[in-house]
Amino acid sequence: MANWGISSGSKSTESVTVGFRIPYYTHWGQSLLVCGSEPVLGSWNVKKGVLLAPSHHGDELIWRGSITVPSGYASEYSYYVVDDGRNVLRWEMGEKRRLVLPEGVKDGDVVELYDLWQTGSDTLPFTSAFKDVIFRRSASLGIERPLVVLQNNLDEIDSVLIHFRICCPSIEEDTAVYVIGSCSKLGQWKIQNGVKLSHGGDSVWHADCVVRRGDFPLKYKYCTYGKAENISLEIGSQRELSLESSKSQPRYIFLSDGMFRAMPWRGAGVAIPMFSVRSEEDVGVGEFLDLKLLVDWAVESGFHLVQLLPINDTSVHGMWWDSYPYSSLSVFALHPLYLRLDALSKNIPNDIKHDILKAKEELDKKDVDYEATMAAKLSIAKKIFSLEKNSVLNSSTFQKFFSENEEWLKPYAAFCFLRDFFETSDHSQWGRFSQFSKEKLDKLVSIESLHYDIICFHYYIQFHLHLQLSEAAGYAREKGVVLKGDLPIGVDRNSVDTWVYPNLFRMNTATGAPPDYFDKNGQNWGFPTYNWEEMSKDNYAWWRARLTQMAKYFTAYRIDHILGFFRIWELPEHAMTGLVGKFRPSIPLSQEELEREGIWDFNRLSNPYVRQELLQEKFGESWPFIASNFFNEYEKHHYEFKEDCRTEKKIAAKLKSFVQRSLLEDENKIRRNLFDLLQNIVLIRDPEDAKKFYPRFNLEDTTSFMDLDDHSKNILKRLYYDYYFHRQDNLWRQNALKTLPVLLNCSDMLACGEDLGLIPSCVHPVCLPLSYERFLIRSSCNFDIISQVMQELGLVGLRIQRMPSEPDLEFGIPSQYSYMTVCAPSCHDCSTLRAWWEEDEERRHRFFKNVVGSDKLPPSKCVPDVAYFVLRQHVEAPSMWAIFPLQDLLVLKGEYMTRPATEETINDPTNPKHYWRYRAHVTLEALMKDRDLISTIKNLIRGSGRSHPLLVEANTSSSRETGNTTTEKKLVSGEALTAQLKGVPQRESLVVS
């Protein structure tokens, strides 16, 4: 889309004036410039680019500039928003533009480039999700005329050659693109007399037309014309082209008209963790090859997307804790859990087939038995490996896989061997192997080593996982279904990545989330934070490799906790809770700044504030024992922690030793109280710079703060709100624009960001309803800044109805969501739609009254009518994607609601040791046979105007298309519920802007 080319050829030295023209609204102090690959455009040095001048043209602010170049000139270029010092504030997204001057221009001719700013959303059709999957038929169209060839010659003095260019990514075969308009050369609005465009490749259509100057101003539109004589005209107002008064009138005008203006594409998807899938073929857990059947069901139901949770190997602890999919052992290796055993070989002996069948029967449980499933799969896989290792490892297919992946595969296999040998993934406990080196690795994976078979077994497992997932991913592409993966925010501290690349991580820190409504101590995920400065030294090679690997299987991905790329909540490694942390990066409070405000007793404010009465209050009669073992009395009635218990981990370890000796009872209560005292501070001193401080979260709740004088309290409160809600805005924007493009430039996958709970900085916490407390500080970036950055970068956000961004709403209004969003009634990090409906009676009443618009008593259970109503709200939303957890779709049919709703929850964020083990209680084979459910979902999607895979038609018999199914009859009252919806337009009135 970005590269419009014009034929080169003349080698004369005639000079040509090239003019740039682009409409763009800027803020005060901002300007536009154009910079390119050639010296006259700055050689990609923005400081030396051509500054453009603004002028108003009607309602538009137009930026213009020009350069003089020789004929035959060629260059790449792009536009930038800069400040007065020419520092880049914003840049265009997508590919660089391409300028090649036309052949035969005369000395003194003027060539005008009419461009439109390229936003992130303009690049979406060129992501693999659309280009290779949804619009794959359009992408396969042949090139009719290269972009560098003009059809018309410009001989008439009073005429202008106009080169029209438009991007149409969703053109079907046997469909033509035309430009029609007000002058005779454009057919005077009659398509049969208009100008037919040629396909130039990459979904770009172009044509040139010689127009007399007297025909200006031109009004025109693009349209498509199909084989069945169906015409589709661009939506919106007419495009207009004027010859602006100037001394030098252009002889050539090249229009880069952006995207064909049609109703925005919208699709629907289904979300389910890989481990939650159930089929008749799997062994204890969903497997990669099950995705083929899931894709078939998605196509039948009208879904264009299947979304998964992370699928990387998480085998850190060797127990059910590893069920947590966001704590990866390797960001490259796939999880052996998802291996299809009977697909490992075509020659599996009968005794091993019996083992597989037995394991299948024993592990066919209500939930995933993580440990038993892993043990069974690895045990059986080893038997098959021992029989065919030579034939597989010597095959050309394996050799190709190995050569393409050995950079991560060798360290992964060596790590797994050492983990099992030392019986721990904590590589600091591996003696001489604690420090990774290429020389040690070569010895570990050497063919001469005694354990070479063990190394090769890990190669073998990853090879087959790759083959099986690749088969499923290719199947999804062919069926027109986007496979969407998940990019975790961190890696496990004891992982292959931290062993091999320790310099890329801040190993003395941990990531987490600040305190919220569910956990007043915050969350400590344990992942080390990224060392972005170090990563930048090799142009983010680790990230590029990570995303390249992911793109082998997925065409879209979810960026977990995208706010972490603006700033991350960083904790010291010795912390166990998430309370005493700070944002990285952030602008701290300096000692000088605090002293100017009259704050000076920094030891008093940054050390735990422990008085005797606090000890007596928390520990009662046991306080003398606690005081003598954990504290020193440094002055009368004032205490400080002993050296061996000045961190949360040290306290926990010391308590454990006392409990083992039966010296203490109720360990948990004592630990909580000691942690409270350790956290009883107002300021956090920077461990790397003693003159920098960070306000402790919720500092007003501490007794350390309460005992201060009023002046100090007022100063610290003001600085607290400035730190969390104001002073970081520009820094966090700059950081996001530095880190997020790294991800986006690594692959052509469609990127979606999990940006739940964004709260405007202007909203004071006391004004927020209770439901916002969870997201307040975690989302303390300015709402406008995050929205702007995501819009600029073309990132699709997430909207969950029960977690609205608007401070005055308890429930989001799907009809008001922006297009660049994914909307969903629930997600893996919260209760399902059914559980949410049933868990709070008062909230259920408010939803029924305020959203449904009914004063009647709502049903106590989430019956199919309720589910239909909520799902219809979402499919009719303007959001690009409506993605539904499988559990929420199953509520459309009562027979799938026999299981307690709480058992369908994927994750409980309040429990750091949650067991991720939910399995669907219905098999994919049974879902494929349930024509009632399929028909209901399909009609819901089609009735909303959302796109659906074309294969639905080919694979569906007429009996599936006609008649009211049992489920549909049951949903009549659901239709009536939908009609009561306040603020949500029905299909007839739905407008997507």
C-alpha cells in the first residue's frame, strides 16, 4: 500500500520540482516533515529532512513542501511529526513510500504527490491474519500492470495526468475496481464510462487519466463491479481534487488515496485454552491436532478465529504448578503436554498402542491431571523414540528442522537434561553449569556424551510438536480461520532464556501488579523485568527470534499486559508480595525535590516504622517473643528489624525454622503481621541511588504516614498523586513507542493488546466505584496517551463488558466500543458469563434494569435467553472482533449447563498457586454433531453483519440452513430481551464508523 511507483527511464539531467502535500492536524509546537533515503530528503536523518509548511484549506490543515531533483530520480520517503527541535514525536506506520519519477518529464515540470497519513490501522490488511487467511483469495490475484508503468502520455499543455491509487484488500475474484467522477474522463458518475483500475500487486489498484485543467475541481469515488453486475460504491462523502493556485501548476498529480472506504470488516472468534479442549482422540488434555476439528467446528459456526492461551513449555517445577501457562521454561519450545502420541509413528507396536489406549481411559477425567498426563505422555513417547530414533533423526525433514532451530533447541535440550540431573530448574544450583557458555553447551549436546540419547529425545519431542502444530496451523489457514496465540509478559526466573541470556533480564527484580480490590498486597509474578537497554544493543535479537518463531504457527497474537510495555510494576527479588514496588521506568522523587518541600527525615520515612504499641496490637501476649527474635530496640519503644529478617523472604525462612521447632503457632497470621510492619513505610528508597525515592502504594493507609504532621501529610499526598497520575505520562508514552514497535516489526501477525481497565488520569480515586479499585494503579497511565499510542501503532485493544474503562459506568456499552477493539463477555482471567451472572444477585438486578431495560425480576440462572442477549450485544458491536470463550457459547443450550458454573473458570488471579486444569465437558466430535447449537451461533453471527468463512456454505447441507431448530425456538424470548436493550442499535440501524 505504501509503495506507489512510477516508471523510471530518462537519464537526462533536467530538473523537476516534486511537491509533497498531506493533510494532518497537529498540536501547538508540532510540525510535519518529510524524510527519505536520498540526500535531498535527509538520508533518513530526520534532522535533515524537508520541513513542510501548513495552510488551511477548508476544514483541513494541509502541509506542503517541495524539492528539486533530476529526472529519473528515485527515493523512499516517509512523513514525521516533530517538535521545534526536530525531535520525532510520531511517525507513519507501514512500509516506506516509494517515489520513482515518470519517464519523459520536461525540464521545469512539477510533480505533485497527494498523500494521506498512514496510520497503524491502515497496515492491518497486510498482516498475515488478513493477507494470508481472511483475504487470501484477494492476495492471490495476479498483477495486471506493474506499479511502475504508466499507460497515458501527457502531451496537451492544458492537461494534467492524474495517477489514481487505492488499496482494496478484500476484492473477490472476477471483480473489477473503477474510479468514477464528475468529469467526462471519469464517466460522469457512470461506471461503464469510468476508468478501470489495474491490480499492481499487494492489494493496490491503480490507473492514470489525463484531465483538462478546466475540469477541476474533480469529485470522484472508487467502486467495485462484480461478475454478477453488482456494484459497490465507496461509503462516505465524495473525494475531491482541486488545482490549488500557485505559480507553478503541476503536470502530474499522484494520488495516494489510502484504503477503499467500505464498511469496516468485522469477524467473530472462539477462545479456549489448548489444555481445555476435549476430543475422542486426546490423552488427558487437548492436543495440537485437535485444533483441526476445532477449526472445522469454528467454520461451521461462522467463526473466523480461534484463540489460545500460551502453548510454550512450562516444565519448571515438575509438578502441577507448571499448569500456569504464562511462566515459560522457554519462549521457543512447545509444551510436550500437547503431543498426540499415536501420531508419532505409523508403526507403533501393539503393546505401545495398548499403553496409549489405557492412558486415554485413565486420564479421561473431568479436569486435567497435569502431573499424570505429563508422566504418561513422556513415558510412552520415550518407548516410541527408542524404536525409531535413528530413522527420524537422520531424516531430511528432521535435519531441516534442526538447522532452522538449533540456536534455541540445543540450549533447551541441555537445560532439560541439567534440570532433571540436578532435580531443579534453579540454574544457580548447577555448579559449574550455572554460568552458560557456548563451550559448555557444545560438550553437553555432543554426540560423544553418555547422555546424548536424552538430548536427542528432547529434540525428537520438539520436532513432532512442530510437525503437529504446523499441520493444524496450515489447516486453519486453508479454512480461512485465524489462529491467535498469546505472548506472555515475562519468562520464568528459572528458564532457558535467563540461563542463556542473563544480561537481557534484571535478575535482582520481579514483575507483578500493584495492590487491587482482590489483593491488598498486590501480585508478585516472580518474572525478572526486561533489561531493555541491553536488548537494544543487538537490535532486540531475542524479541525478533521470539516473534519469528511464534509467526510460524500463528497469524494473530495477544500481547499480555500491554501496559507493561509502557511501564512495569517492579519489585525487589526478595519480595514475596506485590506491595512495595515501583514503576519502571518512572521519574522518582529526588531528595532535593523533597527537601524543597520541607521533607527531610528520609530514614524515618523509608525504614519500617515499628513502635511498641504496634507490636502489642498485632501479636498480643506473644509480642515480647516476636520482638526479641525479629527486632532490635534502637531507642525506647522504637524497633527495627534484625539483619536476618529485613526482607519478606528472610522473614518467611526464619518463621519456617521456628514452626519446625514448634516455637510458634499460626505461621500465616504471624507472617502477615510481620509483612505489614516491614511494609509500614512512606517512601521506597532506590537501591541503586540513595537520593531517589518512590511513594509507597497506598501510603495514606500506613501508621507511618498517620503519625506525621499535617504539613508533611499534605505534601506527600500531593507528590503521591503526581507520581502515579501525572509526571510519568510523557515518559511512558516514549517508552511504549520504543518497545512496542520492536514487537510489531518482528512479524506480520495481527497484534492485539490486553489493555483492560484504563482509567483517565483526571479521575480521583475516591470518585471511582468499587469495581474500579482493582484496575486503578495497575492502569495509572493516562487514558488518552495509551489510546493514542495503540491507535498510532495499529494495536487492537480489549473490551470486557464488566470491566469498562469509563468511570461512570458499571457495565460497558458494546454499541459504543471503537472499531479497533476485541469485545468479549468474559476472558480467562475472570469468571465465565454464567458464573458472573449467578454470583451476585444485586449486580444481576442492576444489569437487568440498566442494560436490558427491564424492571422485572431477572432469572437467577444464566438461562439461554440471557446468554443470547449478551452475545448478541457483542456480535452487533462495532468492534473488529467479537471473541467468545467456549464456555459462554455453551450456555446457549441448557443441556451444557449441568456442571457448576464456578468449575468452568480458567484462572483465579487472586490465587498465585491456582491450578489451571479446566476441560470442556463436551467433546469436539459431539459439538460437530450438535446442529442446533451450530445453527444458533451461525445465525447470530450472520445476522450481525459480521464476516464468516466462505467454507460454511460449501460444508453445510440445506437441512442445516432451514427450519427453526429446538434451540432457536427456545431463544424467542432472548430475541425479545435483545429488543429491550438500551443504547445498542439493532441490525437495521447499526452504523460502524
